[in-house]
Amino acid sequence: MSTRRIAAIARRIAQQFRRDRRSLALLIVAPIAVLALLGFVIRDQKPIETRLGIVSLGGPVDASIQAALSAAAAQAGVPVVDVGTGLAAGRAAVQDGRADVVIVLPASLAGGSATIQLITLGESPADDGARLQVVAGLVEGAGSQGPRLTIEHQTIYGSPTADVLDTFAPALIGFFGFFFVFVLTGISFLRERTGGTLERLLATPVRRSEIVVGYSVGFGFFATVQVALILLFALGSLSVPAIGPLGGFEVGLGIANAGSPLLAFVVIFLTAIGAVNLAIFLSTFARTELQILEFIPVVIVPQALLGGVFWSVNSLPDPLQAVARVLPMTHAIDGLRAVLLRGAGLSDPTLQLDIAYLAGVAILFVVLAGATIRREIA
């Protein structure tokens, strides 16, 4: 083994990076920027607001439990709101957004203990988890002054017994749909440029806007196939029986969903088309496939950290909340949660806003890509 030849190869790699200033800058700046963003998010997360409602079913010790809970809430600074009387009124208060958690007091005692129900929306597991932790502390304090209290959790949407995959499915589907389509399109479009295909098209009477839209439609077809496969695998489940020595197994995740799979497809399709057009736009600034991958910590990672994949947007510091509201990932995850968890339809105004925003993002990057190509050729 020759140390001289090894040194020559290492020197060539170093010189290549030295000439590629963009890669060198991202090598230094990107990890620091992502770590700084992550530290800001984790250290400065805000406590989730918990508006508490208490519903009495007329049990023998309701008055004492309610008084103890109200006192504990006042001491902890948790606001108690009026949600009316009856279980239906409490559920309606959570569904309408007038309360975040409703405590339903027991109608009877059993052996000196009572079971109380905690009702949450069930749309965001991170929000529900934080609020349940707050209310569990209040219940524990109230239980020390009366009968022993146990908690039963119910949700308006989904199931309180759903596993982690069920509750995080909308975020995961939205993220992977965006991520893989972005990488595929960025590298493929870069090859079109480096192979000279784009330059030959620009030498024809074809308009630049037609080129961008044509590429968007072409890449969009494969994005559609990819999105359909992701959604089909996530929501579907197929049992394969045992064949000889091979045991039976399941194909697909079988994630429970309350809404229309077709409407969920529309949301993730618009997200993917936005990723296609964003990749076309950004790939005009890249010279190598490595530089396309270097856009991941700049474009993809911040959306994963701020868009609601790992934690709630409501818990982010105020400046980052403002940034999160303009990211397409945030609207994709919100839209998928509305469809898959709430069973929302096209009449839902929040879902309408998310779909319109995602469509607007796709159109915006078509325009930007066309403008970028024009400047590059000029």
C-alpha cells in the first residue's frame, strides 16, 4: 500500500471540496444552523394552554370533587371554563374548541374509589399528552382530599387506545410524501440540465413556462404513483396466508382512518406537487447531485422540526410559530389530520384553507422555476 498514492487521492478530494464553495459552506453552516434551530425549539417550547371544563353527573361526592379540582386548578393557574351540564355538552365543548380537556365526574362510587373521564380532542397526540399530564396532577391533588380517583381517557376523534403509529400517521405520511418526491425530482431535473436536454428545449420555440409546466406534469405523474403507494401501504392491510414453511404475514400498516382516503390522497398529492415544483426551482442552483442532497438540511429538516411532525406547532416559540404557519408541511399535516382523524370533508373550512394553501404553493414554485430558468439562460 503506497502512502503517496493515498495522499494524492485525499488531496484531490480536498481540492474538489475547496473549489465547491457551496458544499463547503453547507458542510460548516448547515449542521450548526440545524442544531441551533433544534436547541431553540426544545429549550424555548411554550406550555400548551389547558382550558379545563368540569361536568357533573350528579354523583354523591360530585360537589366535593369539583371543589377540590377547581381549587387545584386555580392554584396551578389552569383556567376552568363553563361547558354546561351533561356528557354530551362536555364533548361538544371540546369539539367546538371552548375547552381543551373536560373532566366528567363519576355518577357513583365503588369501594371508596371513583373513575373520572378525561375527554380530549384526539387530533394531536403531543397536545393531548401535555394536557393530560397537567390534568393528571390536578386529579392526583383532588384525590388526596376525598375518594381515590382513577382516570379513563376518551377522545372525540380517533381512539385513546390507538398506538403511536395510528396517532402519528398523518405526520409521517405527509413528511415522507414530501421528502422522497423532492429528492427524486431534484436529482432527475438536474440530470436533464447536465445532460443538455433542457438547453436543447430552450433552443426550440417552446416557451419557458411550457417547459416548467411540462416537467411538473411529467415528474408529477411519478409523484402521483409514489403518493398512491405510500397511502395504500399506510392505510391498507392484506393478510397473506402461510405458504409451506413460510408463515402468514401482513402487508400494509392498516392505519385506522375516519375520513375519505380519496380526500387524503388529494391533500398529499398537492403536497407532492409542491415538492416537485420546489425541487425544480432549487435544482437550478445546483451543479451536482451532491448539492441536491445538501438542500435536505436547508429545506426538509426545518419543515420536519417546525411542521408538527415531532411536536405541536402550538408549543413552539412565537417567532417559530410564525415561520411554521407558512411552511407547506404544516398545512399538509393539518389537512391529513383533519381527514384521517376528524373525518373532515370538503365542507370543513380549515381543510379548505389547507388545500388552497398547498395548491397556491405549487403554483408559486412553478412561477419561480420559470423565472429562474430565464435568468440562468440569459
